[in-house]
Amino acid sequence: MLASARMPTPQPICPVCDSVTSRTFVAVRDMITYKCRSCDTVYLFPPPTQETVDALYTDAYAGASTGYFTKVEKKLRRSRGRMRRLRAFVGSGRFLDIGCNGGFMVHAAQQLGFDPFGIDLDPISIAYAKTHYPDCHFSITPVEQFATTAEPFDLVYCSEVIEHVPAPRAFAAAIARLAKPGGYLYITTPDISHWRVPTDVTQWDAFGPPSHCVYFNPASLANLLKGAGFTVVKKMIAFKPGIKLLCRKIAP
Ligand SMILES: [Zn+2]
């Protein structure tokens, strides 16, 4: 006990802008979130370990797998609508869904003429996707690893994933490696600055550390992506507290 008492308390550091200036945002059980005074990102500190993240994925899907893959027709319909809107910007080409779950967007992309790929960390999701959409490409690979071998894509899609990532800058850099110069990224994440977020943030359905460990606002997400080499070309309107950005990779 004495030894741990002498350990220096690690200083919270913003995973988006590296600022060490923050204020305590809210504590949930033994977890403390901080709000960066520089970019207003809210983050869990210390960030979850890889072991925690892995366990969360396994638990989340082990419990939800039977329920998650119900309402498939509805999911596919929604995916097709989203893909049609994206196709209006992108045209066609290679498509990658990072965090593809059961492969619904990947399948929709294929139906609209894209060459479709999906990656996810959850084996149950990938097994489902491979079984139901055998003409698409799926793999259980972390994005950073996938980025070292994959050919770049015309459109990278990453919906409701980055809020789970303890090191979002490395994640964004990997996404940038996966996009062709001039290629597109469509990314969504909860918006903690949205006027509809409850005053008691613990009542917000998107607030859930340690699973959600980084909470962006539109400017902090745009800055993160800018640092990785993207420029925002369109902000989609979100009625729920969410950020939806269509970005383009700046040609080097
Ligand atoms: Zn910051």
C-alpha cells in the first residue's frame, strides 16, 4: 500500500490534442472522465487497457449476438439508403467498413456496385457476415494491422467506432493509410456538445465508459481528422446528438 501511495498520480492527457489542461467532467463508479480545456473533448483517464477493450467486445457481442442480428431487413434497408447517399459523392470503387458488425453496409455496398470489404474485432459478427454475404470480403483484423497490408480504398466507412478507441490519433492515421489520395471517409460518432445531450450526462444513452472512452465535438473530430490528412467536405445533419462527417483525403 505504501509503495502504491508513493506512485505519482498520472496526469490526464487529451488523446486528441495532447493538452494536459483539463477539468474533471464526471465520475462513474471508479472511472473518471475529464474535459480537455483546449479542445473540449471528454475522455476517460486512465484510458481502458487493451485487455479491457477486448473483454468488452467479447461480452457485448456474446450477450447481444442473437438479438443483434434480428431486424436484418430493416438494417439492410437503412444501409442501402445510406450507401446510395454516399455513392452520389463517391461514385464507385473499393469500399471498406471498419467495425462492420454483421456486414450489412458491406453487403449494401456490393449491391450498389462497390468492391466490398469489412473488418471487425468480433468473431461472431464476422462469422455471421461471411455466412450471409459470401461474395464480400471480411476479416477479423485490427485497423492498424489491416492498414499495413491492404490496398487503399475509394471509400472508408467508420460508424460509431472511434468513441471506443483509446488512441484515436493512431486510429485516424491508420484510416488515412487505408484511403486513396482523394478518397473519401464517412465517419460518425456521438456529439457530446449537442444541445440534446442531457444536463446529467450519465442519463445520455451514448455515455458509457469504459466502452465509450472518447467523446468528441464536431470541431475536435474535424481537427483530429485534419491532423491525419483529411479535409471535411460535408457535415451531415444529425437530429440525434451525433456527428456525421464526409471527409476527403488530401493528396500528398
Ligand atoms: Zn484536447
